[in-house]
Amino acid sequence: MNNDTVIVTGSKLTIDEVAQVAINGAKVGIAPEAQQKLTESREFVYELVNSNVPVYGFNTGVGANKDRKVEADYYNQFNVNMVRSHCVAVGPEASQAEVRAMIVIRLNTLLLGYTGMSPAIAYMYRDLLNHNITPVVPERGSIGEADIACLSHIALTMIGEGDAYYHGEKMPAKEALAKAGLEPIMLGPKDGLALVSSNALAAGQGALVLYELKKLIQLADMVYSFSLEAFKGNVSPLNEEINRVRRFRGQNESAAHVRKLLQDSYLWIPHIANALQDPLCFRCACHIHGAVRDSLHYLEELMDIQMNSSDDNPCVLINQNAIMSCGNFEVVNWTVAFEMLGIALSHLSRAACFRTIKLSSEHFTGLPRFLTPDPEHIIAFGTIQKPFTALDAEIRHLANPVSMDFYAVAGDIEDHCSNTPYVVQKTRKIVDNLYYILGIEAIHAAQACDLRQEKEFKLGIAGRVVHQKIREVIPFLAEDRNLTVDIANAYQLLKSGVLLHALNS
Amino acid sequence: MNNDTVIVTGSKLTIDEVAQVAINGAKVGIAPEAQQKLTESREFVYELVNSNVPVYGFNTGVGANKDRKVEADYYNQFNVNMVRSHCVAVGPEASQAEVRAMIVIRLNTLLLGYTGMSPAIAYMYRDLLNHNITPVVPERGSIGEADIACLSHIALTMIGEGDAYYHGEKMPAKEALAKAGLEPIMLGPKDGLALVSSNALAAGQGALVLYELKKLIQLADMVYSFSLEAFKGNVSPLNEEINRVRRFRGQNESAAHVRKLLQDSYLWIPHIANALQDPLCFRCACHIHGAVRDSLHYLEELMDIQMNSSDDNPCVLINQNAIMSCGNFEVVNWTVAFEMLGIALSHLSRAACFRTIKLSSEHFTGLPRFLTPDPEHIIAFGTIQKPFTALDAEIRHLANPVSMDFYAVAGDIEDHCSNTPYVVQKTRKIVDNLYYILGIEAIHAAQACDLRQEKEFKLGIAGRVVHQKIREVIPFLAEDRNLTVDIANAYQLLKSGVLLHALNS
Amino acid sequence: MNNDTVIVTGSKLTIDEVAQVAINGAKVGIAPEAQQKLTESREFVYELVNSNVPVYGFNTGVGANKDRKVEADYYNQFNVNMVRSHCVAVGPEASQAEVRAMIVIRLNTLLLGYTGMSPAIAYMYRDLLNHNITPVVPERGSIGEADIACLSHIALTMIGEGDAYYHGEKMPAKEALAKAGLEPIMLGPKDGLALVSSNALAAGQGALVLYELKKLIQLADMVYSFSLEAFKGNVSPLNEEINRVRRFRGQNESAAHVRKLLQDSYLWIPHIANALQDPLCFRCACHIHGAVRDSLHYLEELMDIQMNSSDDNPCVLINQNAIMSCGNFEVVNWTVAFEMLGIALSHLSRAACFRTIKLSSEHFTGLPRFLTPDPEHIIAFGTIQKPFTALDAEIRHLANPVSMDFYAVAGDIEDHCSNTPYVVQKTRKIVDNLYYILGIEAIHAAQACDLRQEKEFKLGIAGRVVHQKIREVIPFLAEDRNLTVDIANAYQLLKSGVLLHALNS
Amino acid sequence: MNNDTVIVTGSKLTIDEVAQVAINGAKVGIAPEAQQKLTESREFVYELVNSNVPVYGFNTGVGANKDRKVEADYYNQFNVNMVRSHCVAVGPEASQAEVRAMIVIRLNTLLLGYTGMSPAIAYMYRDLLNHNITPVVPERGSIGEADIACLSHIALTMIGEGDAYYHGEKMPAKEALAKAGLEPIMLGPKDGLALVSSNALAAGQGALVLYELKKLIQLADMVYSFSLEAFKGNVSPLNEEINRVRRFRGQNESAAHVRKLLQDSYLWIPHIANALQDPLCFRCACHIHGAVRDSLHYLEELMDIQMNSSDDNPCVLINQNAIMSCGNFEVVNWTVAFEMLGIALSHLSRAACFRTIKLSSEHFTGLPRFLTPDPEHIIAFGTIQKPFTALDAEIRHLANPVSMDFYAVAGDIEDHCSNTPYVVQKTRKIVDNLYYILGIEAIHAAQACDLRQEKEFKLGIAGRVVHQKIREVIPFLAEDRNLTVDIANAYQLLKSGVLLHALNS
């Protein structure tokens, strides 16, 4: 927990702020103008309650029960029932950071005046975050057309049921609230629906995956630049003008980044490279990383809208004096962007694997086969090609789409969905595998650099960082040893953020 | 053939212009400033020829032969050999329109001065188009890292070998050139590579697929709006403010379009709708179409760069007095965008199928089951659910990614690719299937409208067009008949462009 | 057309006989005891007609109309309506051979007494075959839970509607029947259902795919054995005892076959091989071909049951004096076996591609790179790696499953299917691509053999055949030429059956 | 741990015995004749050691190092190096039961005399099992062409390195051996390869998955029969003769089983069923379960061979006085059978989901919508359709094939693989998800049964068991409650084996 505070307004929440709250424990405040909107929109809801217009999920049932009337004196019980009956999730639990991300995003999106929720509940979202109470939320069960099956568990904590973490310790939610000096909330009309009907689970997990990916793509550039030095590769494909010929944003960003990372490197010495034309895994790395960047940029734009707009149904429209049925929980556009991202990451993975294979090949490097320091006695990096290609095959498999695999549920009413949570979760798994794959690439590049004899050999600014940090946890392979340990260490190193931090400090 | 002329400059070619040339037979002119650049860059190439710097594919071999030297007196034969040996494609033939699209795109991209090709060849590209000579190009064989295996067949025509169409008639290329009064060209240094090494096949076929899709998404909106009228659905999800709550571009475009298409419709009568909340296939249609539009916008931006920039390798850089090896033929970013588009189209397809099923369901429409005009004696639209779900299953299958399924070829040098032509071709197939699926939806909607008894019933501006045009080719189903014929007619109607044309005129 | 006659009995139809009728035009006769059964079961149906028990699709409607009663005096019109309304298919047309396969299989399965169809219709199936009348059947539209959407078109011909081929010429079915001296048939109770409700489309196309595959696996062994000779590979993995260690049937069949194909080969000379351990694409070829064989054996057993048992619903059970509703049109077991086969073929394809790459690699063969006869001037087989890997990527894509991609149709009654026709059709496409891939492998092997200088070099019995037949249509590559032509010729050679015929004669 | 002992002979190990050892802790003994074979084959290896014939991995290096000679005095260090350098795995850990399964299978396969391993090592395998020492084996890293990257960790324990569990407690392997009174082993020639080069990881995990599946298919029949009673479905599709019409083994097994499970059920009362023709998810359940059974039978046959034959390379052939290079570690045939099984399970899953949806539908059951006991106030089973379809979408995704997604590694030598461990692991995940899906189906069926008012209502023998056991852990839903808890309880119930046990006792 830190002392920074993120002020949520409904319209300006960033992925970095979500990470700040979710991972670093920043506190959250609600902007005053947002509090005003909360109140106004709630008052409007009560006006409608007293009218006779039927409004979905409010004075009617929900889903296929939408044609059932709900009587006013039954509001409280009806909403509690709704929360309970919507608890239909399946483990494993989302991480505590992920649940915090869900909460801050849901809190933000309800501040725009389209939700009509009791202000007390909005404050409860804030209080859960600020008192470090984190509901237990099983992460499976939602098909992504609002994550009602899972978000209900956050509501459960609010009404003092189910389990929650309090400062990291799991206990009954009732107890957690008590320890923090909070009271369970009472639910009014529409509150049940407002609590459960949001895509905040997928958006929260998705925001953290994007947060990771924005670092991972920097790391991928770093590891690639280091590999290129180990390979003694050609820098002409990095040439600024050559990349400008193609105006693709991502490609140019990666190329510019890699040029910077290679500052001071011996690779800039004319004609130093092994060959006129390198294998494509080296030559096209910035194009491939660029494709990931382009996908990321596209997705971030969509996610920015998702995190800063209401996905409520029905939608409270004060201007029009109405609460209207809508389909704003439909997130197929950014879900398919996540599917594209997975495919792009599969390309990135494959290129990293092929570079690692090339680093082991005497035909390409002029170094000993499998980077052994002693061809007669040390086996070195032969078998290690299996784990990274095995992980790459997993990524290939995870990159298959799944968003369209659904059928009609809920009385044939819900006949579209996007399986968004699972799509996000498979992307999270891809990212995790990539830490291993890039870690193993870095191990190879470090070994190759240590074996290089060229008197001109000199690493650039990134290469120096990667080499040093790798060597702090993984010594030069002078004799055969248990590489499972090295792989785990490389994974930890990359995942920890140490490399980026060291580069930038 | 028409008399319009598209002037190519290297930097402003649009998808509509490509279609104009490819489909409508517009003629092509080369902008004077582009001709100037062609000459300069060719002169620069000759300067380099006479120096001793080894340049890939120019005075060296290509691919894994890149370390082989090519002697100057061997240029001509070497380049003819390159063209011939790169003819390694597999049928079926690309359509003549597609080949024209390839040619105009390749012509455009070589005008920027990065190619260094003989100006005579650029003029030959133009002449093939303007004399209506279309090389026979088998469409399979390229893995998309430049479409060398296929584009070589265009070069083959230029040197008077292989087959070509002359005004639609297939004949030996030599004969076609002769009929048009053209001479086969001679190849100089770098010409072979410049002829084959481009992504123009995938870009050409891709541009035409995008051209189709831009119309298809309009059609999908039209058919949806007509279905909504047949279904007597709720228009609240189309409300302008509700959609503005979510700032997604595509969703708002589709919603605005559908509101316009529904102008005059009885659906705007308050409380006319069947239900407070419609099935998601109706309620979220604009969100789903919006996802397709978002994907399209993203892809069009990338394709615009592709069609207006050089994908040559090596790249001629006069400023730097160099010809440099690069990876600018790498098109993974827009290839994965095509894969995303396929996934988004699978959602669109599924929603259309579910709407069609709903139109047949007495529980939802209040109309007779399977829209029969006589429940006792006419079976009507029961079995027809099979063909459209069968076609939807094909689309689901086609939407699986394939861009990352490759391994190292060409002496382990080409260890990345994107299978771009096949990715584009599977998207083309998805589009074709969608004409059937939307056509069958329109058949259902027309039948449902004809069965509606409501006195308020009145179609909007689009519904009137669709209904009339459908009924011109497919009569009301008054008794059971061979529906295979109706399906084929609906497909033709949608594919023909008649609906959009009638709407806009 | 030939003069052989296949006698169908209902229980002994083989894949070879189907091919005999479908491809070679054999005539068909119905066994006398089967005719007897036909009559008995039809009489039983008429007994039931006159009782009052409701029987699905007989005196009730079908699908979701199953609760509608059909009056006796309406039988004829009802069944004609059923045929017409079930014509809901989409092109392209199935080949004439495939339609013949459908007919002979459907005819066979209705002879077992469980169908209860009018004997006249059974005779009409036979007459269509024997008079060479082939209905036009669009091949798409069925989801595989009986191929009703397509088989209806065969029924359409029988009632004199739609189009048909008569001795290969397309004309109105009525005309075709007239030319053959046949009368359109009249439909009685249950006949409509009996005509359309069968899996004969998938079974017919599937039987022919299996027929092709049984030859293809022989061809694959042949091409592999020839490649092994070209590669100078190790024969120890073919050792009989080594293969017997593993008792897998397919592996042992392929190994035994390849040992026989290599009879007389120089590879049996001790220590002739390049290396102790060959690349796995060579070493494990029999295991991989064995996996295809195992899958084939499994599938053939299931297909044998399919072709020789009734898939009718309802099922006529004379013993039990009943016509019962059932699910015997459910073919998920052999459909998933086809999906497995596709996956196994993707392995076979990949192994062939890797062998072809290895044949081009100087590191492995000791022959010139890309098998060029003149490294200075002839490019030879560099670019050709692209088309075969492109086709392999298509196969990888086609191998994705699709059988489970369905949702509920027909009033939510048909909530399971297997998409069997499409599954079969994608397997057919895989087979077609494999002719190209194996053809290109054979081109490489022939070139490598011609470049081999070893004095011991001597081809085995299969190698001699393949080499000679390849050289009859594709000369040694002495200089660069248009290889698209060679590829097409190799494809034709393999597909034609000439190689197997030459080997066995 | 129990006191039973499984005697391994090399040729008769069953899946049940593997489970007995792996899960129930049975001890293991080696048959005397197998010990004899061990000795003979080891003696033969030493004879060869003293000859000069180069043998892969024995007196040569392995993989791409296969052309390196190993000197005799270096055997020990060489084999330790091989073990260490082959430790290249990635977490998570395989379960202890799975590691025991790997050990007993590997032990069994080396008893056939084709391995040539030191007998002391064979005894060590036995001792690890019998002293309850379980090496820590990370389960990822192998591509399935022998699981060398992971099995090396078992070898590591044997030489006293790495970590292991001793009676369930994790500690350094050295310490575990000491506690059990065992000494680390010394490695002789070929031992390193014999230790790591086997498919025992995939076979061990696979055997346990099959063990689970053989129970799961029984459970699936039970839950289906219970659902059919809850649904008041038609039993005619279960009719013995109707199923005999189709001779498919699996279908007939499931139908016979379900008939038995339904003994005493009210469903056998004539005309009791709701409808003449049930939805296919009910009507075709035995066909679908049958497809799973057919796939299982096929796979079990192959797995039986795998567990009882040597997958060693090289292969020791005393008869031929040779050690030969081979490809017997190639397991593509049973790997693709696992892929088929996953596809078949996706069908089973989808059918269970559709049945559960149907049980909630008033149109089909005549019971209250979503099985609510109080339509006015209790929401009941509306939202629960989301988690099971979400889990089904995961299964759909997992069912995508991955075995063919590889490329050449190890110096281009290993250019085929099957990714077998991952294929098995994804099947394991499918099975786990199915416990949830079938559990939720059972919850629905129990609720529906409790709501049924028919006076004839009476459960059959299986229905009574399932109903009682469900109700022991999950009460009737009388008011809305947290269903996440119910789902978890149903999962546990099904996974525990209690249902099958109660049925059979």
C-alpha cells in the first residue's frame, strides 16, 4: 500500500492508474463533480420508481424473466436475491490485484450518471479499495456479456456475505467489513443489476494484461537488440529512413527503440555483420514487434473507452427522462482485438524462438554448436530448444479464437456473447509464457556474447544491462548443469521489471 | 472497360481507385513527377552497378544464394532465370479483376523511388492494364513474405512467356502482347527481384476484399433494419444518446446508419415493440456490426500504407547513396488485422443466423411457426435453418488463424512469414458465405413482413427497398417449393449491389 | 461405364464397390432377399397407416412440426411438399461420381427393412445408376444430422423436378427420365422422410475420400522410399524387429511396405547412409504414415457400419410391431474420426515438407544447394519451398475441427450436429493438397538422384518406377524454367494413379 | 499407501494397475524373468562397449551432437552431464500421482530387453515407488518426441540432485534418499539416454487421464439417465434393437448401460414421455457418449501398446547383435487419438449443456421457468447457464489440435514432434471442466425431479443414487442463494467417485 491517491472522475481513468491502484495499492478518491452526478441520477431513478413505466431489471425481472413485474415493497429482497442468484462462478480466484482493478474500473464507469446506483454503493467500492478489503472472486463463469456471474461476488462482500481478503488475509466478508469499521450496505431498486451488470471483470483483468504487455514489448525489443549483438547481425533493417518508407506506427516505434537500445554497440561498425541478409527472425523483428504494438495501440484506444464509459443496461438517461434497454454491455470489438493481439504475440514468440535456435547454430554464428564452451565434453544448449518450442506451441494453441463459440442461453434471449474473460485470461497466459521464451533467448544471447572473440565486440546500452543482470542470476555455462533452475531465474528476472528499471535508471 | 483514368503517383492510391481499375476497367496513367523519380532511381542503380559494393539480389543471388556473386554480363540471363525459377505457383487462377488489382498496386508502390526498376517495366505494367492484357496468375504458392511465387507470372507475361488473357480470352502471353502491339521487355539488374518481390498479390486481393466488405457492412445494416421491422423489435438500443455513451466509432456509425435506414418505419411508434428487451442478436446488432467496422477502419489504415509505400527488398536509398537489405516485405501487422476481421465477421454471421432463427419462432414473433402461411399444409422455413448454420460453421472454421503456421525455409533464412494470401483468400470466402446468410435472413424478413397483420405496420426507407427487390426475384412463399433456387436468387441479389444502389438512388 | 455389376444386399457394401459404381460406372443390382425385405417392411408400414398410432414424419409433421397430424388423404402432397421444402442447399455441385456414391449407399442402407420405403423408390435409385442419370446435388447446406438439405435434390429428380445429368449432359430431370424411358415416381407415406433423412451425402463423399486415401497412403510410402534413396538415408529404422518392438499396426504396415518398396536399393549396403541418425522426417516416416493408417483403419471400420446399416428415423421395427423415434442419424463417432484423420494428415504433410527441405540442404545431402546442377548460374529449387509450405499451412488450417460448432435449430429441437459433410469436404481438400506436396517431394528426390555420383547408387523397385514416371513428364532441371508447369504435372501424375499401377504391374 | 503389490513384467501393465500404483500407492515388484532380461541386455551392451561400432547416445553424443565420439573413460561424467543438461523443464509440477505413473510405466517398458540399462537403475525406479520417494518433475518443456526435458528430473533424484517428495514432504533428493536408506546411483554407458529418452511423462499423465475418463463416461451416462427422468423424455431411442441396427460399439455400450441405469424408472410406462421426438441432446446422448467410448477404446488399445513396449532409441537388439537407431519414441498415432478424444468430449459437453438448458425451459418441461419454486419471487437457475457455457467454450478451445504445431529443432534434426504432453494436459483440463458441467446438469435434474408432480413419477436405480447424493450436499433450491457454493459441491461430488461407488454397492 502506498499513499498516492487516484481521483476517479468517470472519464479519465488510465491503464497506469488502474495498475497503480491494483498492484501498488494506491488509494482512490471520487471527484466532487462525479459525486454530484451520482446523486442526481439516483434521484431520477426514484422519480421513475414512483411512475408506472416498466423498466428492465428495476421494476421487472431480468433476463428471460424480464416480463415479470417487481413490486416496490419487494425491492430490497429482490435485489439481494439477484446478487445471490447471480453468484454462479467457478474457480480459480482472480488475483487480489485483479479484483482491485475490477473495482476501480466499475467505480469509475458508474460515475457518469448512466447507472443510477445508490451513492452509498459507489462509496463502498471506494472504501473496499481504501481499507484494503478484497472480495474473493472466482474468475470463471462469465461469458462476457457483462460479467454478472463473477462480479456478484463483489456485491456479496458488500452485503456481508461470502469471503474476502482483509489486508491479504482471507476471512468471512462480514468479519472483514467489521475489522475495517464498515457496515454492510442495503440495496435499493436497480442496485442489484448495477452491481452485477458490468464488464468490469474482463476490463480489470484486461487492463492489467495490457499494463504487462506495454512492458513486455519494451523487454522484447531489449532482448532482441541483445540477441542481434550476440548474433553479430546486420543493422541496416533498423535504418531510420528504411523504416520511414513504411509508415506503420508500431514498426517505426520498435525500430527507433532498438536503435536507441543499440547505442554504442559494435554492430554500427561498417561491414561488421556476418551476412548481407540475416534470417527474418532478426531482420523483421521490428516489423513483428511493430505488429504487436499496432495491435496494442488499437486495443488501448478501445479499452480507454471501455474504462471510461457506462456499460450499464438499462441505461439511465436523465436528458430523455428515461431508463432504456440497450446493448452497451456488448464488448465484441475489443474482445476480437484481444484475439488479434494473441495472434500477433504468437508471431513474436515464434520469432524469438527462431532467433534462439539461430544463436545455437554454428552455421549462422560461427560460434560452437549449441554454444558449448567445450565441444568435446559439454552438451550445453541442445535440449533447451524443446522447452521454448513447447511453450511456443502452447501460445499457438492459446491464440486460437474462442469469442464466437457460444449459443443461446437465458430463455434464448442471450444469443450473442464474446467469452471476453476467457479471451483475456488466455492472453494473460500467453504473456506469462513469453517471459520464459524471452528469458531463454536472453540466456542464449549472454552465452554467445561471452563466447565471442572479436576484438571489436562491444555491447550497446541495452545489451550491457541485460548481460549484467542475467549474469547476476545465471553464471556462464562452463559445464553442464540443471538448466531448469536457470530458466526459472531468467523468467523471474524478466517478469520482475528489473531490466527495464535498470535501463531507465 | 470504361474511359475513366486513374493517375497513380505512388502515394495516393485508394481502395476505390483499385476497384475502379480492377473491376470497372478504368485506365491508368503515371503522374509526371513519378516518372521523374523512376528515372532518377534507375540511374542511381546503374551507378551502383558499376561500383563494387555487393547488393542483395542485384549483383548477388537471392534467398539462401545471397552469398553468390552475379557478374555484370550475366544480368539479363540472371534476371530471366530469376523470373522463371520463381514461377512456382499452384491454381486456381486469381480472377482477372484481382490480377489487375495486383498490377495497379505494384505499379503504384514502385513509383516512390525505392525500387530502382527499369522505367520500361513500370510502363509495361501500365500498358498491360490499358491494353486489357491480364496475365494468368495461379493464386496459391506464396507464404506472404513477398508473393514471389505468384507475381513471377506477371513478369512472365512481360517477357512473353506463359499465358495471359487479352480482352478476356486466354492465349500465350507472346500472342497477347503482339495483338496489343507490345514488345516483350528486356530485364536489367535488379529487375527480376523488383518484379517478383512485392506483396502485391495479397494486397491486390485484399484491397478487393475490403472493397466488398465496405459494401457488405452497409448491406448487413440494411438487412438487420429490415429484420428488426419484421420482428417488431425495440428501437431503444438505437437511440443516439445511448450509443454516444459508448464512444466506439463503429457502433455509432452502424447505429446512425440504421436509424437512417429505419426512417418512416412503424417501429418508432411508442411501445409498438414486442418486448422490453429483445434477444441480443437484435439488440446488439449495431455493436457487432460496429466491431466489424472498427476492424475495417483499423485494417484500411494499414492497407492504405501498404498500397502507398515500397515493400521492396533491397531498398534503394538515394539520399544515403545505398541499396540496403531490409524487411519491408513483412506484412504481419495487417495480416493479423485480417485475421481479426474474420473473427469479427464470424460474430456478424452468428448474429444474422440467430436473428433468422428468431424470425421463425412463434414464441418471439407471434407469427406462425417457420413463417408458414398455412400451418396445416405448408412446411415453409423449417429445414432452411440447416444451410445457413452450415455456412456459418464454415465461417467459424475459416476464422481460425493461420498466419503463424510456418517454419524455416530457403536455407533456414526465411524463418518468418504470415501466409497473407491465404489469410486474405479465406476472408474472401467468408464474405461470399455472408451473402448467402444475409440473403436467407432477408427472405425470412420479407415473409414475416408479408404475414404481419398489424395495422400500424409500415416499413422504413431501407425495408421498402429490400422488400421490393426481394419480391422481384423471390415470390411470397404460399406453398412449399424448391428453396435452393430462392437461396441462389437472394445470394445474387445481395452480391449484385442492387440493394445499395436502389437505396441510394 | 463398364459392364460389371455390384449386387447390393444391405449389409456387405464395401468402399471399393462404392468406388466401382461411383467412379467406374459399374451397374447395380438388388439382391432378391433384399427385395423381399423391402416388400415386407412396406406392407408393415401400411398396416400402421391404418392404425391410429402417431408416428413421426409419417402421420405427423417433421422437425418442430412433429406435433402436427397428417391426414391420410394428404400423404402424397405432404410428401412432395416435404421433398420440395427440404431443397435448401447451396453450391457448388457435388461431382457426379459423388452423387452416384450417395445413391448406391442410400440404396444399400434401405434394404435392411428398417426404412419402410415404397419398393418402387428403391428400384428408382437403382435405375438412376444404371441409366446413368445423376441428379444435380449442391453439396453444401447439410449440418450432418442426416443430409436432408441436399439429398432432397435426388428425390427431386425422382419426381421429375429440378436438374439432372443424363450421360454427363445437364438437363431438366423430367427430360432425363424421359430419355431413359423412366416415369417420375409417386410418393406414399413416409417416403419423403425416407428419401431425405439419411447421411448418404456425407457417407458417399466420405467413402470416396477414404478410397482416395487408401491409395494416397501407398503413394506416400512410395515417395518416401524414393526420397530416402535420394537422401542416402539410414534403413535401420525400417528394420523388421525394431518395428515389431512397437506393435502398432499402421507403423508395421508402412515399415513392411517400405522395406518391400526398397527392395534392390543401394541403401541396404552396410554403412552407406550419410549419418547414424537421420532427421525425424525420414526416421519416423513410417510411424507418421502409420498414424494415418491407424486412423484410416479405425475410420474404415466405422464407415463400414455406416454404409451397411439403416440411419433412418423413425425406424421401422417389424419384430416389435412398431415405428420408433430414434437418433440413428447421429454420426458423431465417425465424424470425429475424420477430424483425427485430418490432424494425422497434417503430420504426414509436414513430414513430407521437411523431407523436401532436407533434400535441398547441402549440409544434409552433400549435394549442391537447392539441387542446382550449376551453382553459379542456375537457381533451381529455392523458391519452390514456398508453395509446398503454403499448401501445408492450408492443410494445417483445414485440420482444425469444426464438428462441434453448431447451435440449436428447428425450434430448438435439433441441438446437436456434427457438420459431417463439411468435415468430409475439408478432408477431401487436404487430400488434394497432398498430391501437390508429395509431387513436389518426388520432383526433388528425382533431381537429387540424378545428381548423385556414388558408384553404388541403385534405386529399389519403387524408386525406379517413380523416377521413370516423373522423368516422363518432368525433365531433369538443367536450367531455370517455369516450375509452375512441373508442379502441375507432378500433381497430375500422382493423382492419376499411374505410379501405383506401374508398381503393381 | 496400501499393501497391494503390482508385479511388472514389461508386457502386461494395465491402466488400472498404473492407477493403483500412482493414486492408491500400491507397491511394485519386478517379475523374475524380467530381471533376467535386464541382466542379459546389460551384458550385451557391455560387449558392444568394447567393440568399436559407433552407437548413438552410447559411445556418441546425442541429438545434433550425434557425430561426436564419447570415450570409454568418460562414460560416467558424460551420462551425468546428459542428465543435468537435459533438465530443461518449466513448471507447474506434475502431481505426485502423475510422477508415480511415469515411473511405473518407464520401469515396465525397460524390462523388455531393448533398453540395455543398468539393472541397478531399474531397481531404483522400483525403490522410489516403494519407499514413497517422488521426484519433483516440472510438467512442461517436452515436445513429446520422448519427454527428455522432464524425465531428466527423475534421473536427477536418482543421482541425488534436485528435489523430491518423501512421504509427501518436499526436500532435497539427497536427503530423501538418505531417509529411505538408499544410495544415489552411478551411471554407466547408455544410462543417461535410457533415463531421459522415453515418453513416460505423456504416457503416465495420459494413463491417468484415461483412468479418469473411463469413470467419467460412466458418470455421464448416469447424469444423462437422471436428466432424462427429470425431463420426462422418451426411451424409444434407448431400445435395444434400435441400437443394434447400428453396430457401433460405443453407442450400444452406452445404450445398454443407460437402460440398466433406468431400471425401475417411470419412463418405461408407455406414452409417459412429453413428446414423440425429444431434442437431440436427449435423443442422441448414447450416440454421443458412444463416440467418446469408441474414441476411448481406440486410444486404450494404442496406449496398451505404449505402456508395454520399448520406446527407446537406440534400440538394443540382442538377436541381431546390434544397437540400432530408430524412431520408436514417435507417438503421433496415440497423440492424434487424444486430439480426437478432446473433440468427442467437446460434443459430450455441448450435449450436457443443451440438456441443462432444456431442463430450464418451460416450453419443454412443463415445469416453471428456470426451475424456480416460486416464479414471483425466486430467480433460481437463470444465470447459471453462463458458467456452464463458459466452461464449455473453454473445452471448445482446448479441443483445438496442437500436435502438428512444431518446427525443426536440435540442429534441424528433430523436425517432427507431437507435443504429446500438452495434448494430454489439455485433455486433463477438459475432463476437469466436465465435472463442473455434469455437476450443474445434475443440480438441474434434481431440482426438476423435486418439482415434478406426476403421480407416476419414480426414479430408476441410477436416478435414486444421484438424487440422494446430490441432496446430501446441495439442498433443494427453495430460495435464491449463492450458487457458486453449490457448483463447487457438485463438482466435488462427481470428482470424488462417490456416485459410481454408491451405484455399484
